[in-house]
Amino acid sequence: MIKFICEISAKRYCVTIIFIFSAINSYTQSIETWNHNGYNAFSTISLEGGYDSDGITSLLLNSFITGGFIDRETRLQSIPGDFSMRNFGARIDGNIDICFPSKLVKKDSLNLFLTYKYENEIAIDFQSDQYKLMFFGNEQFLEDTISLSNLRWNQWNLQSIGIGVYDLKSNNYITTNLYFGQHSRMRIDDGFLYTGTDGRFLHSDISGSYFNSDFNNKNRKSTTGIGLGLNGQYNVLKSNIKSDLIINVQNIGFIIWPKSNKKVSLEENYDFNGIEIRDVFSSELSIDSSATWLGIIDSNVVPTERVELLPTTISGQFRYKVNEKNSIDIVVSSRQINLWRPLFNIGWSHSLNEKLVFGMGIKYGGYGGINYKLRCVYDTQKRWTAGIYINYLQGFISSKGYGGHAGLSVRRRMNFNLEK
Amino acid sequence: MRSFFFFLIILLSTSCQREESSWDVDIVAPIAKVEIKITDLLPDSILGTDNNGGLFLSISTELINLNPDSIITLKDTTISNGYTLPPPLVALNIDPGFPFPILPSNLNLETGNNIEVKEAIVFSGIITAIMINPLETPLDVTYIIPKLTLANESFTITETLPPAENSNTPSVTERSFNLSNYHLDLTGDLGIASNILNQSLSVINSPSAESVLITNTDTVKFNLGFEDLSFQYARGYFGNTMISESSGLKLHDFNSIHSSSIELEEASLTLNISNGVGADFRLSDASYSAVNSLDNLALTFDNDDINGVINITRAINLGTEASPTEREIVLNESNSNIVELLSLAPDSLNMAFNLEINPLGNTSSSNDFIYRQNGISILGDLLVPLRMTVNDLSISDSLQFNFSSSDKVKWSDGEIILLIENSFPLDIELDIQLIESDLNNSTVLINNALISSCELNGLDCATAESEIRIPVSSTDIENLQNGGLLLINGTFSSEGEIILKPEYFIKIQAIIDANIIVGI
């Protein structure tokens, strides 16, 4: 399963300004409060993926996912309004957790908790001009200016292994994690590209910055940074029968980028009217294509080891049990990552019987706007619990909808006979 | 919900091996530019500007240069000396200090072409002595060439040859000496001979050695070799020698300019003939021609001076150098057919002739002389004002693009637009063909596209702008990426006579206007 995720990420990390399939982590949507049914250990495998946007239709995204030629009509559907910003974020993550009693942990209800997590996230902010340039080219901008301002790109690739303790009674836990990762980001604060008459020249003026944890490392599967951080969850109202207030924190910590990282500020004014050919009567012309933006970036780089904060997520969930069968969840999430806006969720859950819970809700924020979600959890009341989540529904039910996210989580409970 | 399962299926199965996503974009962008001037066609070193700002072609080249080594040829010479017990003696016991009876002799330097050298100063050369001792006793050797001197000291080799290891293994001693700056008197004992050097060889059983038996099978050998001798000065009779020479002058590297396309107004070729040798020479059977290799055409110069016999008398000896005798022959439009020759648009000028030294024999009583810094030379100065009428002058060139292809960006369809500024007073018809890498198939991209001449207004010419659109298909691009060639041919024509100026240019900017498939 983990290998599969890695391969997906390698596929997706190819180009800039590309919409890539991935997912928004469900912990920003809702926090499960698992029932352990008297077992003293469990293991969980979760896999989630999806994207969110306020402008990229699922039709366009599915075209990327399935491959093939993306027709003009599909691309036209996602053109933003002339002056509005569009947001796109995609994420995939998976984790494996194991919780079991150990002599290392002295308190009865506390278990040893081991985790492995893979997170891969890409986000882009763009405007109408940039979208049109990307998907239709610059011919429509002859003798006109293409705004490159406010174009932003952000990409994280993190793998972490954690060790900590888990309280089976309250579902509170804390883990200390070791991170391996890569990160790149680009922002153009102010910039434009002008296409001269008949395409005789291109003029660009760009003010922005760029960072990449290891530009030379072509193998995106490999990691270039190493970091340390904490994950945790705490139920503030654990003594209250009618309601829970759970605070969940992920990735509080830092990561160190080696000297091979590149961080540059760009103030570049660039005119181009063709590659100059000097020796036209030589028998073989060799065109030098090295004068690219990458070359400009390279010329500005000073290698320095850097320390940077991890993209932290803090979520708070308030759950109110209306009666035995119904409850209401309100979730507010904040993530310290560029381009991500606070996410608000409100949902309703209904227990059809003691084994099956069905839920639905609505969200606003994150990388997109309003979207809808469905949730279904089946608990065998013995060893197994499985949950299926559709956190962003629009993209699945309409080709013109924005945002699609789904997840699958399976937990197996166990009993450990451990003499403490 | 169907989309959800579709989503999961994609996630779990196809994402890793999916088909590439792609879409098309319409791109307009400059890709290349080039500026061509006359100086791109011809090097600055052969171009000049006259008082009116017109260009002229000026090519100076040394057509012939005969130095002393070409005129006086000396062969490598090996001389063997030695001593063998004369009959009827079969064996002889020799005591320490015993001198081998070897008489002085002459050595004869071999020269080519019956040259008789009386005296010379060596510029460079080596003398090598190989000495072989078959006796089991050391031998003291002294070799002298009395008339080979350096600062009045005769050339002398003094050597003690080590004894042979045994009767079957003689000792071999080899020595080399640099002869630079040595003076050679080659007149022999009586001072009247030529090419002769006296030599004397003395071999004695070393006084400190013991008595040893020499038999009639033992030979003490002294072999002497002269190698790579050349002179900085020589005197004598240089013989009646005939030298056949030929040379060529490359005018340009284009093998694509056809003849009959240029009508020049004037041109001149000046031949400066210099004789720095103290011997008469005669040029005969000369042949001067202009060649257009493309059209396989050649024309011979027609001029009374160069088509006849040219005698150049000997130089005057000033003691340390020669005062050359010189002669200048000017070929121009009034006395020759040079304009006609150059209108062939030749890529080279060729010449061939016979050069006879001392055509009247030994008239100097063997006092011919030569100094190293003076030889026989012919310099050619070609001067061509670039004032001409151009009629369908065709220049072709081929271009091969070495660009890396990307699977992520593919040409679908479009045009390459050439925006051209022409300040030459020449109309140009442009043809571009794409030749596939197998050289068997070609595609005509444009045919007879006109690049307009500048507009002449008195002496000024206003730059003219032209636009040429070249439709290019994806197949064409693939052919170029696969090693195809672009064969470009320009046909130039003028309205009447023009004067080419250094400031004339053609600027070409290439722009793509294309539909491109972008893939991820």
C-alpha cells in the first residue's frame, strides 16, 4: 500500500502549474472517536485522497487522472472570471497505526502507539490569465499583457514515523515523530508577460521568490530534509456524556533542509526576441536552450542550510449527542500552509442501528468553497470497524462540480495478554 | 456515487500507469534571429573599404616560395672507414700504443641535381659516428675533418673505444654532434674541387692496454653519417635545374555559387616576382586559371606577359644577404581577361609553371650563392572592387538543427514566420527544402519567396521589410528532430550595377505561430 502511494506521488511531481490528483486529509474534516469495545489494542490502516478547488471542475481533473487529450470544451469550463483568484489543492495521505499495551507504559489505560504516515500535498493559486496561458497559449494575448501576479505554488512531501502513547478510554494520544520530506514553493507577487506584435518579442517582469529543498534531486521519491515534530489529540470534555470537544494537532515541529536547497528572491526583467544565431553559415546549428528560468534561479542561489516549520494542522471538533441515535459535529481546522484557508464543517450523524452509522454535512474553506460530505461507519461490535468517507461530494456527482475527496479506514481491535 | 468508485479505482489501479494527459495551446513566440553581413560571408582580413564607402576584396598570398632547401638539396651521406689486417697477414700481435696504419681520405657529400657546392655555412644538421671495436683491448680513436670548422677549430672526434666482450661481441660506441654554424670548405686539398671534405682517422691500441692478437677477420670500423643538412649560406654552381611548381588560392568556401551570375566592372591581379638567389631563373609554361568547381568550369588567364617566358636575373651579393631582383606584372581588365575569369564566380585561382635555374649554364664561374633569408618568391595581390551586376547569383547552405526533443511538447501544426529586413540592393528569392535524414525524400517548405531589395534613393538605400510564412507540419518537425536537413537557397539579383557596402545587412527573425500539444 505504501509503495503504491509513493509511485503516485512520483507521477504527480513532474511539472509546475499542473493539476494533480491527490487528497485532503480527513482529519481536517472530522475526527473519529473510536469505540474500543473492551479490546486493549488495535491497528488502523487509512488511505485518503482527493482535491478541492473553487474553479477546477471534476471533469478537467478527471481528464488529468485518466489521461488522454483534454478537449477545449472541458478546459473552457474551468476558466476563472477575469479578475478573480482560483484555488486548487490536492492531497493524498496514508497512515498505519498500531496501538498495544507495553511494559514501557506504566498507566493501565495507556498503550504504546506507533505510527507511519505519508503526506503529499500540492496547492496552486492562479488567476484567469495564468489559466488561459496554461491551457490555451499566448496567441490570444497578442499585443497584450498576461498577468502573472499572485501565482503561487506550494508542495509538500512528508513521510513520518512516530512513537507515543494512546489512551484507549479517551482516545487521547501524543506521538513524537521523525520526518523525512521535500518541499518546494513559488510565488510571483507581481509579474506580467507581454507578447509583442506578431509575437516579435516577449517581455516579462517578475517579482517573486522560489524555494526548493533539493532542486538537483530528480528522484522525487527520495527525501531531502529531516525533521522532528509532535502529533496529538485531547478530549477537553471527556467527563461530559452529552458532548465532546476534541483538539487535534498534527505536525507541530520543524524540518531541516540541507545545503542543497535553493531559495531565491527574483526581481527579473527579461526580454526575448529569439535565440541569436551567430555563425549561420556553419554546417550544423546548435541551439543553446540553457538560458531558461532555471538558469536564472541557479545564478541567484546561495547554498545555506535552513530550518523551517512543518505545515501544522490544528483542528477542533465539537460533537453534541442529540439523543442515542443522532449527533451533530462542528469542526474548525486551521493549517499553517500557504493557500489554505480555515475550514469549517458542520455535520449530522445518525445511527441506523448499533453497527451502522450514517452521516452527512457541509463544509466551507480549505482550498475550495462550499461542498458536501457523506460518511458511513460500520462497526462489527467485535474486532472490525470500517469507515468510508466522501468529504467533498460535488466533484463526484457532477462533472461541473468542484472538489472530490474520499477516504477509507479500517481498524482491527485486538487483545494483548501482557503482564505489566 | 459512481464517480466515487471510479475515483477509487483510478486511485488504486490506473494512476501509476495511466495514459499521458495532453491538451493543445496556441503559441506565438520568437525563436531565433540572425543578422547577415558581407563580413559573415567573407572574412574581414580580405575586405577593405574605398573612399566612396564601397567594399573591395583584397587577397594577398604567397603563391610560390622557394627557400635554399628547395634549391640546394643535400642527400644524407654515410661514409665507412676502418682497418682490416691486409693480406697476406693472418694474425698480428699488437702492443700497447700500436698505431693502425690508416691513410687520410676524402669524403664526398652527395647533392641533388648536379649541384656543386664550394663552401657553405650549416644552418642545421647532425653528424653521427658509429665506432665498432672487435678487439679485446681499448682503442684510442681520433677523427678530424680539417675543413669543417667552427671558430677556426676543425671538427674533431676523440674517443676511447671500450674493448670487445669477446671475439664474437664487439663494442659499439655511437656519438652525435650538432653541426649548426659550422663552416664547410668543400673544395678539397687543392681548393678547386666541389662537394669534397678531407678527413683523417687515427686508431691506436691504448697505451695503457695490454698486447692483443688481431686476425684478418677483425675489422675496426668507423662509420660517419651526415643527416638533415641544410645551409644558411651556400656558394657554388647550383646546376641547370628545372622545378615544376603549382599552387592555388582559395577564394571562398561556398560550393554553391554558380558561374555567369556576377558581372564585375574591374579587377586586378598583381604578381610580384622576386629572385633573392645568386642565380638566374626563367619562368616558362605558366598556366593561370580560375575554377568554378560547382559548374566544373575553368578559364585561363590571357595575358602576353604571363603566357610567355619570364627571365629574372640573379640577385646581388651584399656580403651577408642578397639584394633581390624583382619584377611586377599587373593583370587588369585592360590587359587581360581577369574580369571575365572572376565573373565565373570562381572558388579558387590556380597557377602552374616551370622554373628553370641557370638556364644559360654556369655563367658565374661557380659563384652562385644563396642566403637562407632570401629565396625565390611570387606574391599575388588580388584586388576586386565589389561593384557588380548580379544576375541570379545562387548561394545555398544546409542547416541541421541539433535540438533535444521533449515528449511533453509536440508540434501539431503551424507556421514559422520569417520577418526580414534587407538593406542590400538585391532582390532575393528564397527556397527552403527539408531533406529527410535518409537523403532520399524531401519536402518543399517554400518556393521562390521574395525578399525585397532595399529601395535605392540616390546613394542611400532604404531597408525593405518582407514577411515569409512557412507552413510546417508535425511530420516536418519530426523529420528535423530525426536529423533532417534544411536546404536553403537564396538567388540574388540586382537592378543594374550595385556597389556592396559594409553596412548592408539582412536581419531575419523567426517566429512560431503554432498549435502545440502539451503533455503531462
